[in-house]
Amino acid sequence: MKAVVQRVTRASVTVDGGVVGAIDTGLLVLLGVTHTDSTEQAEALARKVHTLRILRDERSVADYADRPGAAELLVVSQFTLYGDARKGRRPSWSAAAPGPVAEPLVEAFVAALRTLGATVRTGIFGADMAVELVNDGPVTLLLGA
């Protein structure tokens, strides 16, 4: 499982011309799943993201638990994180888990964040999504589980 985590001042996901998820200050998480990932890995990565001290003043989303809406998460599934372009010019997507494997793990990641008390918005799994963001810093990290 891979996650690109970006600190944002705002981010949104649009599908078919309508906004399906949007946040202000917080973290945008692009999440990729491979064939060997598990629910345990999804939950561990969710705990890592929740407590990652990359918000202003070295704070985490968990630090804002007493202030709903102060630091939210927008989670967007992105199978292209497992694209491999080492050979040729056309990426291979074979390392990305197929939808029936990946979707429940994306849902487990989101559920784990919500169980931890985070406010989480999402895109729509498998949809053609337009993601807009204002990266704050910029701060961008690549995490793996």
C-alpha cells in the first residue's frame, strides 16, 4: 500500500461536474493498493497518517480531535501509484490491485481514520476524478505500508 500525503489549505474531488468531496486545511491522501496488501496494513497506514506531524506547528490531524473540521482528510484512490514505467514509454499497471481487491482496502483505510476520530471526505472509487488542491508549504510525503 502506498500513500502520497500532501498538506493542503484546500482540496476537492469532482466527478461528472459535481464536487463529491472537499476539505479546507488538512491532508490530501492519494492511496494506491497492490495485490498483497491487507486490512491490517490499511489500518496501520491510517494510524500513521492520522498521527503524522506535518501540519503547521508540527501538529497532526490527531492533535485537532477536539476541534472538528480544523484538520480534515480527503482520501482519493489512485491505482496509478503502482504504475511502472521503467521499460518503454507505456506504464504497466500490473502491480496495482484490481478493483474487487483494492476497493475494500481503501474503505478499510477510510474506516480506520474515522474510527480514530478524523473527519474524512473521499472521492468515488473507480471514477474518473478531477482533483484540485492548494499544497501548503509545499509539503508532500510518500508513505508505504
